[in-house]
Amino acid sequence: MGVILADPDTPFAERIRTGFRYPLHGSAPVTVLAITLFEAIAFFPGARLIITAIGWIAIYAYAFACLRRSADGYAEPPELALEPGDRAGLALVLVQLTGTALGVLATLWLGIPGFLVAIALAFVLPAITMSMAFDGVLTALNPLTWFAIIGRLGGQYVALFAVVVVTSLLQSGAQAAMDDHGPRFFGMLAYFAVANYLTVYNFHLMGALIHHRHADLGYRPEAEALHHALHTDDDALLLRQVNHLAVDDIQAATGLLTERLRDGLAPAPLHQRYRELLRAQGRTAELLVHAQIWIAELVVQRETRRALGVVSDAMQVDPSFLPDAPDTCGPLADTAAHGGMARLALHLATGYLRTWPHDAGAPHYGLLAVRTWIGLGEPARAAELARALRRDYADHPIINDLETMLHLLDQSPGAAS
């Protein structure tokens, strides 16, 4: 089975929700279970402190490997924890243990002020941990680095910290529950299992956030670089082959591109050349089908500007062309409106309303069309559409906006009642 890659455009809130399944994939459950069973030895008299410390080191080392792998764009956990000579991983273990110990001791020694110090340490600890994954040890220990990371990530960092706090409370609750109920050995075993599971989950989220915001953090995920290295040269070679073949056999050249595009993740030059070859052969039906497929891919990749270019190109072939799904058409209408492409926004918005009148987004795009008509200096058409929307969506929240617009439009000399 091939390597499974994560989508960097997946919202971080979604990664928080789905990340709970991460410690159940690949080698993670076996690793968590093995470390938990090892830690259970601490129940028996003897080297309890040493066993617990080794268990902490082992789980933090593996969790840090999960962070790095998630930051590099891989969806599955790693097979190994620390590689030989991995100073950053070893330093991370020491930082985690030191930070945790300082937080506990500050609270014990200083009371309320110490508790505030513990909260501050807990707040910056994820930033230190994340920085170690891509900046190195010395940079990660610089307070300016912490504030830079927190500032760039903003609300998503706060969400990450909230998850860390909640999972810490879950661990404490689990420990209290296990101490009060059932045999102590099995209670301790269950606590270690919960704590280790949540540690892997937290570190995975840190890596997922790095991956999601890698452009803002100046980090290039390994998976992206690997994919680029594997495919760029092959696609460039293919494009040269297609151009050479198209001189004598344009159909064969088109067939080569057809096979490549079916594999997905093709770069824009291949798509553009494919459209040129189809247009040269007058294969308009295939040109429109390809436009639908490529536009949908571009919207998923959040390349809506380029997708609008494909829409305009397809409209030269068929002026009535419209993306074939509301999830594709809607974002393009919004982008066109915000980008000053009024006619294109109007075409997409009215097309959306006409094609999917019962879709939840239809009233919004109807309202967008009214505003676009007004912006184009067509108050009569704006008023006509606004009245139709008022009739068709009388119970929808847009009714207030429509009433306001109609009141202003009725006073306009160009809007007939």
C-alpha cells in the first residue's frame, strides 16, 4: 500500500476532531500498548521512579516522531521513534519533562503565583515543541521564537492549547477515577494507556497545525517536496514528448495526456496543453467535460482564481457553461464578486439560483446576484430579482436585506415597480 498523505487545506478544527483516530493507526497502538505494559512494572516495588521516567521518555520520543511525520504531511504514524543522533528529539524529551516538573514545583512552592507560572509554561510549551520540529534546539529555546509562532498561528494556536488543557484534565480525571475504583494495578494500567494515547494525539495535532500553516511558518513539508521531486521531472518530460508527438499525431499526443490526467494531481501546464489539443481538434464536448473536472479539482485545492479562468475559457465554447455542482459553483461566484469580475459573478450566481433553487445556498447567491445587478447599474433587473427572491424565500433570513434593497430600489428612477 502506498504512503497516505494528509491534505494541508483540511481545516484545523476538522483535524482536532478526526485526530482522535490517529493513535489507532499504523504502529501507534502497538507502541502505546508496549510502553503502557512497560510502565505497569512500576506498580511493583523496586525501581518505580526509573521505570516511570523511562516510560515517559519513550512515549514523548514516539509522540515527537508523530509530530514530525504529521508536520511533513503524512497521514499515518511512523514506525520508529528516535533515530540515532536525533538531538532534537532527545532535547524535546528533556524540555517536556523539565517543563512539566517546573509547572508542578512552581505551584507547590509559590501557590497562586506559581500556578500562574505553570499556566504560562503550559501555554508556550507547544510552541517550543513545534519549533524543535523544524527550527532546531537553540532556536526553539529562544522566547522570541515562541511569540513569533503564537502570533502567526493566532486563534488556531489557542485552540491547540485548549485541546492540550482538556486532554490534561482528562488524564487527571482518569487517574482520580482509577484510584477510587477497582484494583489499583488495573487502574494504573488504564491511566497509563489513556495518558499515552492522549500524548500521541496532542503531538499529532501540533504536527497537523504545522502542516496546515506551513506556508506561514516558512516550512516545506517533506511529503510535498518528495511529491514534487518525483513528479516534476516526469511531467516535464511528458510535456516535451506530447509537444513532439503532436506535430505528426495530435490524437496520440492527446491520448498520452488523457492517461496522465486520469492519475490526478497533474500540474497546470499539462491541463492547459490538453485543452489546447482538444480545441485544435474541435472536440468541444470533451473540452467541456475536462473543464468540469479541472474546475472541481482547482476549487478543492483552493485555486479559485485559476478555476475562474477555466470557467471563462469554457464559456467561450458554450456561453451557458456552469460548474456542475453547487459546492463548486458557489465559491467561484463569491471569488468572482470579491475580485471585481461582476459579469462572471452574475453568470455564476444566477446560474446557481436557476440550477439549484432548493439548495441551502440558493438564497445567498440570489442576494449576491441582486447586489451585482445594482453594481452594474441595472436597478430594474435588481428589483425584479429581489421581488422574486422575496416571494420564493419569504421565510429565509435574507428577507430583511431584500426589503432594505427594494426600498432603496423603488426610489431609484430606473427601477420599475
